[in-house]
Amino acid sequence: MLFAVAAQEGYYWMVLFAALNSTISLYYYLLLIKEAYIVTPESETATVVITPLQMAGLLPLSAAMLLLGILPTVSTMIQKFLQ
């Protein structure tokens, strides 16, 4: 829809440029999907080990991300408090 509106306004060069870039980015996204779902891995992947120090950092950051994502008004209150 954005491309159609830009074309109606006469920005044909911009529409062409944006369509070309969208096509190129689609190619790269499809490569990722192919690697994730179609290509079988050559070797077994290594297990990720999380140390207690890493866990101590991940837990509060994950909790903050969930809180701010579920209740976006909390971020507004924090912003008003800091001003």
C-alpha cells in the first residue's frame, strides 16, 4: 500500500528503489528460513552452558522485558519519574 501511494504521488524512482531493496532483503530472509527448516546440519550442535553469573544477569533483564512488554504503561511511569 505504501508503494502504491508513493507511485500515485509520482515518486516512481523511490518505488523502484524500494521494490528492489525489498526483493534483495526477501532473498536474504529466505536463506535464513532455508537454513532453519530445510538444510540438515552436518554435525551435532554444541549444548549451551549458562553460568550462574550469566543467569543472574539474564533473569532480571528478562523479567524487565516481560514486564515492560505486557504492561507498557510501566515504562511511561518510569519515564515520568526520571524527568
